[in-house]
Amino acid sequence: MFDWLVVGAGFAGCVLAERLATQRGERVLIVDRRPHIGGNAYDRYNEDGLLIHEYGPHIFHTNSEMVLNYLSKFTTWRDYTHRVLAYVDGHLVPIPINRTTVNQLYGLSLETDEEMAAWLAARAEPVGRIETSEDVVVSKVGRELYEKFFRGYTRKQWGLDPSELDKSVTARVPTRTDTDDRYFADKYQVMPKHGYTRMFQAMVARANITVMLQAGYQEIRHLIPHKRVIYTGQIDEFFDFRFGRLPYRSLRFAHLTLDAPSHQAVAVVNYPQTEEFTRVTEYKYLTGQAHPKTAITYEYPTAEGDPYYPVPRPENQERYGLYEALARATPDVWFVGRLATYRYYNMDQVVGQALATFRRIDETVPRQEKPAAASGPWNGTLAELPGP
């Protein structure tokens, strides 16, 4: 009998499993359909010994010292400041749009924040009520920059025009009047020194945590006795799609090794105007690995495949609300994470949500035993993660 069945071995599942095991001394079984832990943040060494992110680049950034301190129990960090270039009109320019972007693209020499703000204001189109992603961008930078940087990229990424998407999608990308070319402005910007998978392994290496891979919740829920459930998968699937399927956007990745020390000037280059792929990632920038070759990934959005991104549209939120009501009425099951709560969360937000969920559990669910030892044997398999 397990005290907890945790469905999903990504951030939400592993954080809660670790907390339940170490702080409450309870027996936890983690199940995941994939042959590895780590969810979409899983990284591995490829056949050439290069550390790559199997599901596209995952860059850790947060303003939460609490989240950073928690994860620091399981990894050391390397400083990393993420920078992205966009290939627009034959130029590689910084994105988010800043003063350098505009100067390079238009051959200008804007020198101050005030000059840049005035240049943008002259092109911005007033929008009475900002509701869509198109509204957000056009109201800030005007239609020309919207067409160059946002419309094509968004249509590839989501399969929808920005005018059909909630304002939250493009609101995630700021526009700057200075020359700050960092992609994120968070206080803490770091990468796990030995990779995400090693961090997850340290998280779940407890004597009272068992990991079962290549196993789905529906397959084992009636076979393995358990008292309570942490569910981090698709909420519509949990309820057998009672109100229909919630739309998700997926991705296809083409991983390549190049016989060259480097391929591009930064970790990620976006392609908003050309090509079928949205971006190209070079991992050595993220990992800091020294290697005579380099690994890159081409990223192709698709409607089919594993669910990555909830599609932010009002009708989808309305349908999610029906499932959320069912979730609230389901005893002894906690729904956590991007898929289970149909939210476009960053990694640190998922960790914060999981820690907050643990606090609620700890306040409301009677403890079973004294806290267990802090570490124990790894119960999963390392066969899928060879060393360099």
C-alpha cells in the first residue's frame, strides 16, 4: 500500500514526491508513461557525448528566492544569461525588441530611451480594449513590427492567428526602449550544472519513493493499492474526456550533431518570417560543455503529438472550468502542473505551485509516519542516460 500515487515525473510530480517522502515520511509511487524521469525538462547525452534537451530548450529563470533555494538542495548551478536573436529581413537582431533591434533593422541611430519610446509611440495603434495577442503587440509597437516579429511566429507556434489567441501569449514577450538584450529580466538566471535529469534523480533518490516508468495511470490505478493521488497529466484525460478534449499544441524536434565547435552566435535563433521551424537551439551555450562538436535542434510546432502547451482561448478556458469543477469535487486527488490545471506555466511557477500544494496537503491531511531519511536508493533506471 502506497500513501501516494504521483502521476507524472516532471517538476510538479517530483517536487511533491520529494516533499511527501522526506517531510512526512510517506510511501510514494511515481508513474510516468515515458521511459525517463524529468518530464519535458529531461536532458541526456547523445551518441556524440553532447548534453542535449530532448524536448527543446529549458532555461531556468525566476524571481522567487524560495523556489531557487528549494531546487538548490538537489543541484549546483552555473550562471547563464539567455539571449535570443531573430532572423528578420535578412538581419539577426535581438528579441525581445529593443533599441538595438530597431537601429539595426532600420539603419537608425536612436541613442536614448526617450527617442526609442517616441519612435514606437509614433507607430503604435490605439486599441480600445486589449483582448487578443494581436491587440497587445499592435498597441505597443505598431503593425509593421507586429508583422515582422510576431504574426508569422505565432501562427507557426500555435496554428492560429494572434487575433485568435488570448492576450497572455504575446504579453510574455516585453518591448524595451533600452539596449538590454537579455531574453528574461528575472533576478535569478541559472542552469543546473550537471543537467536537469541529474537534478531530478537527486530529488527522487529516497528509500520511500518508487519510480515506475513506461506505465500510465489508467493501466495501474486499479492494480497497485494507494490512498491518495497527485495528478499532473491532462485533466480532460483523467475524467475520460467527459466534456470533450482540451486543445494542446505539440512540437516535433529534429536533433543534429554538427562537426564544428559552434553553429550560431547565441543559444536560440528564432525564425518568425521564414522556414517551417520556429527556432534553432544550440545547447553548448546552455550547458557550458566543452566539446569539439556541437548539437542543435530544429523545432517544428504541430497539432499532433505529446501535449506541450494549453491553447489560451476563451472557449478552451470555459471547457477547462467544467473539468476544474469535477476536480474540486474529487476526493483525495490533487491536480498540479501545466497539463492538470491547463495553464501556460514556466518551470519555476510549476515548482512554486507544487510547493504550495504540499503546504495545503500538510495542513489538511493527517501525517502517517515520522519523516524518512533524506536519501535512499534510486529506484528508476539510468539505462537511457549514458555518461559523456
